[in-house]
Amino acid sequence: MILSGCASVKPVVKIGLVAPFEGRARAVGYDAIYAARLAVREANAAGGIGGYRLAVVALDDRGDPELAAQSAAALAVDPAVVAVVGHYLPATTAAASEVYANTGLPLLPAGAPPFAAADPAALPPAFVAAYEGITPFDETPGPYAGPTYDAFALLWAALAQAEETGGGITRATVQEALRGLEYEGMTGTVFQP
């Protein structure tokens, strides 16, 4: 009887999120983490993707290029992490990009087009209400909330395509699914640059 309960547990696919959660740019990280949590919560409430539950693995790079590279390496060693959204600052993204490229881990470089800062006043009221509902102190979305949410929505489309046509969700099938994939998000058309 105990084993039958274990059989119903869905496997987990992890998405990395690396942002400055501490330091001078920490407001960027808070925008990102709440938007990521909202995207994951909504996707899991809808049944996940292709039989998988989704999880976010959030790491702090503090806006430091050396720590960004270390964070990228930490995500790269976990085979359940199939893509990363981050690092939000040009120097940290540049420092981590080589690690992702060498390990075949797809990166959606947030903080740069098409995931650059966007006017939070232009976000749909339903998104604002949902975002505010998951923050511990009723924070309002800032300029990176919409782009982060859109990055995760693009990944959900890529994961679904990878599961449907690629034979499963892996780093390689997600990378292939992202190639040429576009999504009309809240902040405009988003894609993997």
C-alpha cells in the first residue's frame, strides 16, 4: 500500500533562476523570484508539463561575476536542471555563459532583450494581483517581474514541445525546442536570443 502511493508521484523538472538576491541590485532578484514562483505555481496547478512537476532552483549571484560562474557550475552538475533564467546583469551573465555553453544547459539571459526591464505599469491587472498574492509583504511587481514571468512561460512552451516531439525533457531537447520558438508574452514577443 505504501509503494502504490509512491508510484503516483510525478517526476520533477528543475529550472534554475540566478539573480542578485543580496547586494545593491537585490530589488531585481526579488522581482525575479516572485515572478518565477508564480509561474511555477500556476503551471503545477494546471497539472505540470507532460507529466512532470516543475520546480525552481534559485541561487544568489549578488551581482558578482565570480559568484555567477560558481552558481552556473552548481546548476550544471544537477541533471534535473534543464534550463536557467538569469543573471540579470551584463557582467554576471557574461561570466556564467561559458559554463552553460560548455555543459549544454540552455540559458535565457534575463536583464537583456527580450527579457529586459519593462514598465510594471503596463502589466495586466490579473498578473499584478496574482504576483502580489504570493509575496510575503504585498510587494508590487517591479521592472523585472513581467520579463521573468515571460521567460518562464517561454520555457513551459519549450518543455511541452520537447516532451511531445523530442522524446522527453532533457537539456538537449529543451535547447532544440527553444530554437526558433517565440511566445507572445506580457512584455512583447519573447524568444531565446
